[in-house]
Amino acid sequence: MTRSNSCVLLIDGGGSGARARLCSLSGDVLATGTAGPANISTDFEAAATNLLGLAHTVYTKAGRDIASFAQDYAFVALAGAGASAQRQELIDRFGFNKMVLATDIDVTLAAALGTVQDGLVAMLGTGSFFVWREQGKVRRVGGWGFILGDEAGGAWLGRELLRDTIKAYDGVAPSSALTQKTLDHFGGTPKKMVPFARDSKAADFAQFAPWVTNAISTDDPVAQRIVKRAVDHLCATLGPADQVPAQHLCFLGGLGRFYQSQMPADYQAICQPAKGEALDGAFWLAQQAFDL
């Protein structure tokens, strides 16, 4: 079978879930799909299972036999891929003709800026990371997980909400409708929060992020304080707005649009839309990697 009959599988995966697109080599979309969490550095087996299941799903939807893996290409970008010692094991499990395992940072940069534009990308999803590109040089900050960092990400927001709720319960910080809602969710006391926090992963904490962002529209004072802390972190990380490369700032991720609206005016003034979605960025990188 000739190369023209081959396809390319694109996957973008993170702590909250994974998205896939099966394309012809020219970029025509044949099928899409989604799956559960896919951070191979935090739970390799669960991520591998979700990713393989996702690949099988989109191949089935496209009416293409999974035996075609052997002649097809895959460009898979995952949170935690850069720190995982099991990169090759995952590649071997798929069995593609050629496969590149990249990081979510790689596709985020390509999706936001294309392959040549200078600028700064702020990726704010379950976690957070930031990438600068200037005159061919790329610098990354963050992406180390919410236990050690990931400030302003969804898991961080959820954890901050639980912390502020406990402080309100103890009477050492103000309460609000948001802290009461959170307290009620856990049965009226923080006692169930302790085992939740001990046993939960980033995605579990991130489920509370929309509670915080939605409460901003009601002027909830605790939500406002949490978001102010997040915005302060972002400003400190991004640096002065007038020093952003090419005056091109792009917010991405599930929380990107929200944070863009919360940033000081000088940052909002230099914000630009992304060139495409993450899977678009994956395809552009696949074109380079596989000479498509």
C-alpha cells in the first residue's frame, strides 16, 4: 500500500482529558474523539489505556482497521511527556509506522503562534505553563504539576477554594456564598475535605475551578480574592506587558479566555487570538516531522 493511503493520528492530552483527530496526509479530517486523563508522568497505565482506547475509537469511527497503525503516522502531545521515563514504552504499545511523542507545550506553541511568530503563550487549563518565543529561541516556565506549581491553573483554583473555605469555617478568614456552597458540598464541615485532598488528583481539584470563575460574576468576595491571587501570579510570571516579545500575547486553555478578561488593561491590549487549536498545531508539527 502506498504512502498516499496512509493517515496521521493527532492526539493532544492532559490532566483532564485527551482529544484526537484522524486525518489524511493532506489534512482532511476523517474522525475525532475524546478520552479521559492522559498525563503519562502521573499515571502511566491509566493514560496509556485511555490513549489506546481513543486511537481505536477514532479508527473505528473512520471505518479504518487498527491494523493500519503499522503503515500510519502518529503525532501525540501529552502533559508530562517530557518528564516520563516510559516514553518509548508508550510508542511501542501503539505500533505506528512512525510516531512522535511530544509535550503539550510543543503543540500549544504551534497552535498559538504557528511555526514562526514571536510571542508569549499562557496556557491555563488543569495546570499552567508559559512559553516565550523570540528570534528563534524558546523558553518555558511552569508545567511542573499543581503540588509544586501550576499557579492559576484549574487544580490550583480548586485547591485555593478548599483552603479558603476551611479558613472561613475556622473563623480566621471571611466567608461567602461560595465558601458556604463548598462547605455544603462536603457535608457542612471540612472533615471530608481532608481525605478528598489526600486521595485526589489534579483533575479532581479542577472540578471546582468553574465554581470560582462563575462566582466572579456575582461579585463573591472570596472568589475575587482567589482570582486576584491568580492574576498577581500571572503578572509576575509574564513580566511587564511592554516586554512581551513582538507585543503578541496569547491566552489558551479552558481558563484562557477567563483570565484574559481579568488581566490589567496593558496586557489585554496586546492579546491576540491563537492561529489554531491544539490539534491544528499538532498537524503542523506532524507535517514537519514526517515531511507530509
